[in-house]
Amino acid sequence: MNPLPIVQTQIPPDVIDLGLGNPPLSLLPLDLIRDSAQQALSQNDNSILQYGVEQGNGYFRAALANFLSDGYGFSVNPENLFITTGISNGLDLICSFFTKAGDTILVEEPSYFLALRIFADHGLNVVSVATDENGLVPASLEEKLAGSPPKFLYLIPTFQNPTGYTLTQERREQIVRLAEKHNFLIVADEVYQLLNYSEQPPKPFGAFVESENVISLGSFSKILAPGLRLGWMQAHANIINRFANSGLMDSGGGLNPFTSAILRGVIESGGLKSNIGKLKSQYANQIAVMDEALRRHLPEAKYEVPHGGYFFWLQFPDQMDIGALRKQAGAFNVDFRQGALFSSSGGLKNYMRLCFVYYEADKIEEGIRRLRELYLSKRSFTAAYTSTMP
């Protein structure tokens, strides 16, 4: 009898899915969460089972603000934090509160493909802005702003998904000035900000929250465990109050107050900081493994070794259709994500996203070897087909 489903993604046991952007089960800290839950439940304080304060548990926000102040390198005020159930929830709330169907928003090209699905759910008109190895290109943004301003610009400024690129400090400042000039929101998905492995990134957009044009989104999904469904917004108090004073919060109270009470202990004990250190050490090793395997098995691919985050972004020769390649991947018991998924304009067909965090070294090596076999089979077919064309 098959077990009832628990986790979102079911991978057949013989398949290596190098496209999956999940942390591995082996690094989800069950003991840390269990200890903190036992501590919270032993306090004889059943208020954590009540409807929570709209903005989020005040003690938890204070602990989170102290943690972020240390990790970000600048002072974070608890009053600038609003607790969410994760970045996806934050994006959905922003779309609900600041847009209506038919409104225009801007995204990077490429952008996180599941965020594009959330925007589609809201019927938004998505327009792409060019990026390069230094992140979103301000000149391209200015071109898009020549007409009516968008409702918001969504970007992943640090160790971007899928490219791994990081927006420079100079460009961050330029983009904030443009947002203030043209009166649109910057929605910065900063989920990878604390997962740097070989260089320190610029300070997050949370440093600009004195501007009422910036919302920074964070989450525990990549630094602790996605099943907690807990994250935060950091923004000017006027923006925070708009969410906190909504009918949604009035009716249901703050989001996820029980988990917040448990996570407070994880933060205050130093467990979260230690967990991030463990992740960074493990993932840095896995970057090196994937880089070496790619150099050996797929020398045709062009890429930059990421300095943080989760992903390698591979560029193949122009004639390669990676979406078509993926359709054949099942025969080789391997999977990945094609670049076209991350394009709001139907481009990037010769690109591939690979994740280096889910599998340990031996599986990464074997997965890249299988990719090599798949790639060679497709290339041989393409060459044979081309040679027989009149």
C-alpha cells in the first residue's frame, strides 16, 4: 500500500532531479525544532494557541529583529517587520493589496518561475527587464518606465534564482531612486541573502525601508525548514500598518503565531545562527562538486560558479532546445529545469537551471553524468537531422 502523501514533491527513487530547489531532508533540523517546541510548550502559557496579534508576535519580532541586525549588518526595527507564512504568501498579499487584474508589474529576465505563476493567478501584466552578471540593468528599467509606471518591480537581488547573480550596491541605490521618482514599489525577494559561501553580498533592500517604496521579503524556508511556513516582510511602518490593519488580519489574527512562538526559542538559543553555519559549510562543498562534474562532463555549458544561493545557471549553444531535451530526460533517470520556465517572454530556450543543495556529492556526480548521456544523445539526433535536411 502506498503511504499517504506528506511532502510536495515526489521523486521516483531511481531519478536524480537536479532541478529541485528544496533543502535536503538530511539537513532539516528536527532535533532543534523539537527542543524549542518542548521548551515553548512547557511554559504553561496557552496564549500561543490564541489568535495572534496582527503584525506578528511581538517577542518573536524582537528576536527576529536582533537576529537580522546581526546578519544584515545594520539595525532592524521590530516595528518594520510583519510576519508572513513565507515569501509566496508575502507575494500573494502584496498582489492582493497593491494590484488588480490587468495592472502591469516588472520582473527580471529571467525570474523565479513560481513567482510568475502567482502573478498570473492575479491576472497581472508581466513585463521583463534585462539583467546581466551584475543583476538588473537600470538602463533597461528606465526604458520600461517611459510609459505609465508599474505597480511594482519584483526582483531577487542576491544570488538570484535562477542565475545566481547578485545586484551591485550602486545599482540597488539607482533602482531605489527610480522607484521614488516614478512612484512604484520594489518587492525584493531576499530569501538567499544569508546563504553566502565565498563572498559577502551587499546589504539587502531592507536597508532602504525608510523609503515607502521598498518591501523586503525574507523566509525561514532556506535557512531552517520550509515546512514551518514562516517568513517576514520588512518595510516602512506605513506599509506594515496597511497589512496589519486589514480585514484579513482582523478576522484571522496574525499569521502562524504558534510556529512563531517555537521559532523564537530557535533564534534566541543561537540555534538558527548555528544551523545557517552548517548549511553554508555543506553547500559550499556541494558547489565545488557540481562545478568539477560540469567541467568534466558538460564542457559545452557556459556558467559562472555561484557565490551563494542554490543554483547553477547553464547556457548551451543557441541551437539547443533545453525544453525538448527535458522531455527525453526520463529515459535517463535525471531531471532539471529548462530556462524557458524562467522567462516571461518565451525566451532562454538554451538555458538550464541546476540545484546543488538537494543531493550529496555522489548523487550530484551521477546526475551530471546522466545529463551528459542525455545531452550527447540529443546532440547526435540534432546533428543527424540537420545533415539530412535538403
